[in-house]
Amino acid sequence: MAKIRWLKPQFVESMPDSLEDGIFYISEKYRIALHNCACGCGREVSTPLGPTEFSVRVDNGAVTVRPSIGNHDYPCRSHYLITDGGIDWAGAMSREAIQAGRDHDRLLKRGAPQKRTIFEWLKDIWAGIRNYFK
């Protein structure tokens, strides 16, 4: 059970029946990516792609995935980032932090409004004042 240190992107139309360690399979058609867990446990990790899901960038043959991969429900409980093809291990998350992240994800998927910055709020007020005096 050797940890995987690097993932190489491979674009596919449909996913293979079995995944090879060290390969990050990307199907743009089905908006999903798969890879074997970087801890070496051999479990398949599914990363749906989309605005409220995961984003994948491939530059010069190296893959970057955001947000982090959190296999919190797997026995290994691995948590890592994939950056320029490399695996950057992240710390374990508490059950409370995991639930807060899942709750936030649900809000994003429902289209809940995002919190606005003070700058955005002031910009809107200023635009309203300018429109009032036109």
C-alpha cells in the first residue's frame, strides 16, 4: 500500500473498467474525473466537475484539482490537494468541519446567494445614489 506521489492527467470519453494508480482520468463529456485514492488503499475516487463541484486545470501535462479531495467516508480518511500533478497532504478534518463543508456545498448547489464583500455593498449603494441624482 504505497502512497501515490504524482497524478498524470488522461482525457477519456468514458471511464475504463479498472483504474491505474497514478492516473487522473478526466471525461469532459460526462463532467467527471476518477482516480485511485492517493493513500494507496486502491479505492476509486470520483470527482464530479462543475461550478459547484470540482474544477480541474491541466497545464503542461500536469493536473490541478480544487477544492481538496476529502475521502472522509473511506477507512483511510485521506485528505489531499492535487497541485501541478503532485499530492499535497492536508490534515484530518473533524466531523464538525466535514459537516460544515457539506452544508455549504448544499447551499451552493441550491443557488443560495453568496455573502457580499463590503466593497460590493458600497459599490451598489454608490451606484444607487448616482442613479437617483441623474
